[in-house]
Amino acid sequence: MNSLESQEKAHRTTLMNTAQYSMKRRRWSLLKVALFGCRNHHRFQEAFHGEQRHPALQHGQFQLKRLEPPGFSFQIVNTNLDEVSPRARRRSALLTWQHIASLPPNLPVIYCGGFNTQKESMTGRFLLGRSREHGVVGDMRDAWPNARVRKNVSLIHTYHGFKGEKQGALEFLKLIFRALCLCWDRQTQDLHIDWILFRGRPLVPALCEVINDNIDGVYPSSHFPIFAEFLLPRSVRLAETPS
């Protein structure tokens, strides 16, 4: 591809992204956004021992536009947990859950990102309410097994190291063995280390998909992203626009 074609493609991509962003901005408004868990935050500094380079938690509260009162608000919590230390991940999950638990109980919450561990780990079991951490139990639900429709279920792992589905013979045999184990353990539905968790009755996961898009075998990330669609409650109605 020559430089002119590259510039044209980049320009089209920019226009598409701008159009999509503008369209989405007309649908919702951002009420507030905050970072929580930076290295200068004393509680996270104690948990990570100075190893964490990323904010452990970013959260924003959104409100859908053009709805009849009382409208619909929700919060999205995005995370990138420590890749090395299980203790740091558990501590981060505990502090994040304490933040979520402090929110109004009627506010739907979506907790997503790179957790860098499987759901049957102590971090996952805590967030899903299957184990305790310092006497506290999480209360999140996993969008993947609860979705009405799931796509690319054969991709039982989300980390691929930029190799896509071509993991080599040894890794392929490991995945086959793990897949067979999953057939016997119904609580373990996948080996994803990227999750979309949610809390709140109004949220119903309709679709969940492992995205494996690539361009000529080139992947934008070493992880397969997870995509989810949620149904809104019937009480959410569009406001009538004057004709």
C-alpha cells in the first residue's frame, strides 16, 4: 500500500470514528468521570507495591438522552488489573467492589476490562460472589454465560499474544484439554481473562461476542476484546418529539 492510499484510508477511518462518536454523543451524556487507583493513591500503592503502571480503575456515569422521566443512568467501570501479582489483583478487585457497593443500589453498573486472570481464580470467584476477601463478598454477574446469544464460543481464551487462533501444536493441545475440562465443570464456562461483569436488574445481556477481527493476520491487541449488548427495561421509553 502506497503512502497516498494509507493517507486516504486513515482519513476515512477518522471520518468514520468522528461520525460514530457524534452519533453516540447524541444518544447519551456523560455526567461525570474519575480515575481511582493511580499509583499516588495510598490504598492502591499499598496493594501494588509500586508495580502497577496503569490506573486500576476508571469510572464514568452516563445518562441516556431523549427519554421520558425519570430517564436512565448507568455507570461503567473500566479496569486493567496487575499482570503479575495475584495479591495485587485481589486487592484491586476488593477496592473496586467497595466503590461499586457504595453506589446507589438502583444504579446499574458495568464492570469491564482486562482482569489478567481467569474467572475461577480467587479474584474472579470473589467478584462473582463465590468466595470472600477480607470478609467481603462481591455480587457481580458475568455477561458471557448469561447472554441470550453468544458468538465465537470456540475462542475459550481471550489472550493470544498477537498470534490469533494459530497458537501452535502444544498450545492447541492445551486448549483442547481445557475445553474437555470445561465440559465437566459447568461453573467454568471459559478461560477468558477479559470480562464484562454487571450489576443491576435493569440490565439483561442480549448478546456477547469474542471479537477476533484482524487485517491480514495483524491484530490490534494481544487480547481478543469482549463485546456485549444489553437490553434496557421496558420502563425506559423515548420522549415524544414535537412534530
